[in-house]
Amino acid sequence: MIAGMLVGATVAFLLFAIALVYRAVVGPTMQDRVIAVNAIGTNTVVILALVAVIAGEQMYLDVALVYALLNFLLSIAISKFAVERGGVI
């Protein structure tokens, strides 16, 4: 029962991440795109953590932590690039 709920939550987060791809591609402003990419990365970390619980593998949690760090650094780099290029009002 709990495994089914975890799989359902994983699928819900996956669908939400796919919906965010639209905002990342079509977003009218650079800020919309940065937030969408950051949210996709956060959803990926949550999905990896849920898969780790479902599969019972510790390795996926390690991958999720590394991906969370890379997601944070990517968000900072994109924000810095946008500010330097004048994309922020």
C-alpha cells in the first residue's frame, strides 16, 4: 500500500516536471525560465529520493544530494548571467 502511494507520488512529481518544461521553453521572461529550470531540478531531486525509498537503494540518495548541489550552482550561475546581460529589470 505504501509502495503504491510512493509510486503515485513519483508519477505526480514527474508529470509536474514535464509541465514545467513548457514554462522553461515558452516562458515570456528570463525569470520565468530560471524559476522553471530550478523547479525541474528540485522535482528531479524529489523523484530520485522517492525512487531510493521505493527501491531501497542508498545510492540514489547520494545521487540526489549531488544533483541538488549542481541544481543550486546552476541556478546561481544562470541568475548571475541574467543580471550581467541586463535581463533583470
